[in-house]
Amino acid sequence: MTVTIGRRELLAALGGAAAAWPLVARAQQPVMPVIGFLDVASAAARADYMRGFVRGLAETGFIEGQNVAIEYRWAEGRYDRLPQLVADLVRRQVSVIAIPGTTAAALAAKAATATIPIVFGTGDDPVRLGLVASLNHPGGNATGVSFFSNELVAKRLQLLRELAPAAKRVGVLVNPTDKTNNEPVLRDLETAAIGLQILPFEAATGREIDAAFERLVSEKAEALFLAPTALFSARRVHVAILAARYALPATFSSRNFVEAGGLMSYGTNLPDSYRRVALYVGRILKGAKPAELPVLQPANFELSINLNTARTLRIQVPPTLLAIADEVIE
């Protein structure tokens, strides 16, 4: 029996098949990888650093929304939320977890998964923390960047001595909820503070920062050492204003404090650290294994000085410091 198909029926059949082709093509496209991004701060507080992260991804060929998706988790300064946030990323089975700037978050991620790759940024020794077996051969599911902000404590204190040689009582402001950062800072300060008296103060909120500065003055602190933590970075303008109001020469861990009016900073270029974390994330998405990627270390450190603030505090910056400064704000 012969079946004859008319021209109209043939065109209709071909049209239906053509309409189905895009659906088939879409179904055959590879699934877009997903990066889980975790930070203890807020998106607004990390905006400058995130430009470095985006740039690093682009350098490895990844653009958010085009060939990679990112699930962001911001703890908004609450360290107690980190285990919950990282557990959510693990449940979503993200391709890799990026934690560019929070040691506590890196430790939470390491405790939550032994299989999902983790790329961290930490200011402490990742071997001592148990994040990796060694710097050159991490050996597990984690690698990243160590910017050694805690190991710079002695150098920052030395620079503060040069800038304010008369100061003998140094107040140290720490965030009590960020114990992974403040404990090493206080320990290293006590070791380096030969001939100085170290006065520790705690603050975990904006109101507590105000109260801590009042106590600094009442206990006759003559200079201020600010521990690196997300809370203080988010409130850097607030902190810089208070330091100027109470005439306290202060040292900070990153240049964004100096841009906000702080006196001096010495530390790693953090936007570049975020970029380097993203470079490793991109390499892992392309098949590299974190166990085989050595932990990166900073090539150099930046000294920034705000001369306007120095003049307000009636501090004469030594020519030796000006000569080695990477950035001088006037």
C-alpha cells in the first residue's frame, strides 16, 4: 500500500521538526559549572576586592553568566553563620568553593567537605591551620593564597615605632568573634613588643568600636594597632575618623584604610590576592587538582601613608619611611 504525503503535510512535518531542533541542541549543551563563593563580610564591603576576583576569572576564560555561574554566600560579619552557609554550598554540589579572604570560612569549608575543591585566601599559616599538608604539595582538596597578614605583625609594629617613637603604650583592637585572626595577632605582638606595653581591647559591633576608643583614651593608649578582620574593614571610615578624633597614630593591615583616612598601612595587595584565588578557581574548573597546586605567597608588600592624616595628628613622617612607601596620599 502506497501512502502519498501532500506538499502541505510535508511542510508541516518539517516545520515541527525544525521547531524541535533548538530544544535538542539546548539539551545537548554542557551544564554550566557553579562556583560557590563564601565570605564573612558583605558584598558592599568587598566590592573593591571583588573586582580582582572577576578579573582573575576572566584571565582564565570564565565570565559569570556566560560560561560559569556563581552562588554567593555573605555572612554579613557573623562568623557563627559560616558553617551553615558552607553546608548549603556543599548540598548544592558546587564545582569549587572560593573563599578569598576569610580564614574562619576556609576552616569551616575544610571541615564540611573532603571532596569539593576549595581555594582559600588566608592571613595565617595554612599548614599550621591544617588546611594543607605543605605549601608546595597541599595534598588534599584545598589550596589557595597565603598573604601572611599575621606574620607581618612585627613589621607593622616596627613601622609604627618609627612613625610615633614617643608612644610606649600601644592599644590593640581585635574582634572577639574572629578568634582565628586575633589570637595569633596578640601572641605575635607580645613577642615583638620589646619595651612597649600592649593594651588589648575588643569590639564586635559599631557601638563597641566607639566604646573601645573611649577606653583606649581613658587607659592612656598612645598609639593603635588594628587587627585584620572583616568587621573593621567594613567600618574603616568609622575607625579612621575615631583614630583622628582621639589623636591616635594607627597602623592598619591594608591600604583601603589609608584611602579612608587612616594614617598608615602595611600588608598585601588584597584585590590581587582575590585575583590569584580566582586564577586557581579557573584552573580547577579546567581540570587541575588542588592537591597539585602549590599555595601561592605574596611577591611583595605595600606601605601606604596618608600625609594629610599625619599633618592632622602633627606627626612628622621620617624621610626614610617616605622613601620606601609604595603610596603616599596628600
